[in-house]
Amino acid sequence: MTTEETLYTTIGQNLNGAEQSQMFGKPCFKINGKAFICFFRNEMVFKLAGDIHKKALNLNGSELFDPSGKKRPMKEWVQVSYENKDKWTKFAEEAMKYVQTK
């Protein structure tokens, strides 16, 4: 397991009620059966909205999540680079809250 994946897993396991699962064949965590974070290309991906979505997307190295690579990004999902790992926990908490309120 890479350093990045270990950090991702630790963050997910520390979120109360989060369950490890799969999304598009990639590791993810779900709350109440709904995915809110996943791990892709050694980066974390978060389902976000509003100001926190903008904040995540504006970070250096961040982009909308496009798991197919066919220029069809998932607009609510932001892929945040390991360079910004210090923000991963906060974004994971916000993603979980967002999914729980939908």
C-alpha cells in the first residue's frame, strides 16, 4: 500500500459510520450506502458542493473527477492531489456531511 493510500484509508476509517466499499472498481467509503470519497491515481476524490467545492477545485493540482478519461467529469466530485494532503481530512468530513444531507 502506498503512503497516499494508507493516508486515504486512515482518514476514511476515522469517519464515524463510514464503510469501505468500491466505486468504479476503485476503493471508496460510503455513508448510508452512498459514496462520498474515493481513491484514484494516488489522490483523494471528494463529493462536494458550494463554497467547499470551489475551495477544493481551486487548489493547485485539483480537477473535476473524470474516471473514464473521456472528458466527462463528474461535476460534484473533485480530485485533490497529494500535494494538498493536509486538507484531505477536512474535505472528507465535508463530503460525508454533504452526502448525508442529500
